[in-house]
Amino acid sequence: MKKISIIGAGNTGATAAHWLAERELADVVLLDVVEGMPQGKSLDMLEAMPIIGKDTHVIGTNDYADTKNSDIIIITAGIARKPGMSRDDLLKTNADIVGKAAMETLKHSPNAIFIVLTNPLDTMAYLTMKMTKLPRERVIGQAGILDSARMRAFVAMETGVSVENINCYVLGGHGDEMVPLTRHSNIAGIPLKEYLPADKLEAIVNRTRKGGGEIVNLLKTGSAYYAPSMACVQMAEAILKDKKLIVPCATMMQGEYGLNDMYFGVPVVLGAGGMERVVEYKFDADEKAMFEKSAASVKETHEALKGLVTF
Ligand code: APR
């Protein structure tokens, strides 16, 4: 069985473990700084396996040695912004947490592929690549699958059509400036712009951009975790099964789309090698403008990180 270690056994990490275990995709190690919690959640999950007839092993730990020889490392460890904390404070705190998680796991799993979820995730993925000095193929940020899934869910709600018929592509940074590509999105091949009236489509695009905030406002004590964790499970599955799945993910830009030295959400091919290839769309002027605006905002966070951390 393949092995996936998840760093951070909070809502996102534990739910990712749950989805993975249920699919018998890999044995799972859940690691957290909190003592007992990852052990308790893992034991509980393990005890569910006989009921669904799956032989997935799930263990919880506080010791990085238990992550040894993982095929994939998923990083969800971090904290949410607390009252009085600036964005830079959050950036620094999460950079310390993610940097340590990346280096500790790399020590025990030198061949692993990293999937980063901790926010601000484009920048945390950049940090992970810079610190580990791994090739970009092996450090991938989650986000595009989640943002696209949110848009697909909203289109399904509006149209009453199966989510399976709905294809949406959201690129760019994982923030309000994200880039929902309505021209490339479709229902059973029919462009969204033809299927839906302009005002309805605009409302869906706006709701997608604010999708994360909508959940935070409802939950009040945390952020979304079911869809984010499922998105990273799809990434892990594509890698483990060498599917060559094209999905939007945050990846290190090396000249594609005119961008360099930053993580950004673009369509990539996921397979056994990790992020195997960037796929380039041809943009019209509006799309290009949205893309550039989002890139500028992500670049700003990268620059802030460079002021706080030395790689
Ligand atoms: N090492 C390991 N785990 C840590 C560390 C650390 N240094 N610091 C914090 N953690 C753990 C916390 O103990 C907690 O269990 O990370 C976990 C984070 O879980 P939650 O607070 O439940 O947050 P969650 O909703 O899972 O989100 C985690 O993913 O989607 C992003 O924006 C989200 O950045 C956030 C991250």
C-alpha cells in the first residue's frame, strides 16, 4: 500500500485522512503538535474500517519518524488569523510551521511529493519549494480544484443539472482575485455563457470568488474543510494512479503565462511525477487582465514572505 502523511490533524487534515481511508487509496499517517489528538482521531477512523471493509491503516502521531517513506506529504498545519494579528503576522507564523513541517518530513521521505494546503497557499507552496530545494514537479499547491468545484456546485444549484455534466475552470491565486474562466466552462459542452443569463452567471462568479468567506461567515469558528480536503485527495489519487489528470493547481511558474518565480493556479497535468506539465490556455483581453490582477496580488504576498523569511 502507498503511504500518505498529513501534517496537521485539524479539520482539513483529519477529513483528508477520512476520505483517503474510505477510498483505500493509501495508508495514512496523521501528525500534529497536539498530543493525543491525532492518535485519537486515527484510532477512531481505524475502528470504522471493519464496517466498510477497508484495510487502510491510519495512525496518529506527534513524531516525524512515523512519516518515514511516505509517497505523498500533505501539509495542512497552520493557524487561522486571530484578532489583532496582521496578515504579515499570520504569514510569518504559518511560514515557520510549514517550513518546519516540510523540512522534517523531507528528512524521512526524500522521494515524497508535497501537496500544500496551508494558507496563504500559493505563498506557502513557494516557501516549501524554496526551503526543500525540490524541483517544482514535487511541490504542488491545492486550490484550483476547490475553487472550480465551488463554481460547479453553484452552477448545479442554479441549473438543476448533474455536477457530472458541469465543467468549470478557476485559475489564479486562491483569493478574491481568482480567475473563473467562464468562456472555457460548460454544461455538457454548451458554454456557460450560452446556457445561463449574464446576471445569473455573474452572480455565480462572484459567489465563487467569495466561496471561502461564505463558509467562514457561516461556521464562525473556522474555515472550510470538506471540499478543500476532497480536492487534495483528488490530487493525491491522480499522482498515485499516474492518471495524467488536468486540473488547476498552484505551481511554480517558469515562464508559462509570462510569469516567473511565483506559485500560481494554472492547469497542470498530475501524474506519477507530480506536476508533470503546465497546460496553457489562450486568453482573451478580459481574461488576461483578470489573470494579471490576480498574479499581482499573489506576487505581493510572495514579496512579503521574502521580507520575513530567509530561504
Ligand atoms: N506542526 C504540526 N501541526 C501543527 C503545527 C505544527 N507546528 N502547528 C499547528 N498545527 C496543527 C494544529 O494543532 C491543528 O490541529 O494544524 C492543525 C490545523 O487545523 P485547523 O485549525 O482545524 O485548521 P484547518 O481548518 O484544518 O485548516 C488548516 O488549511 O485550508 C487551509 O486555511 C486553512 O491554513 C489553514 C489550513
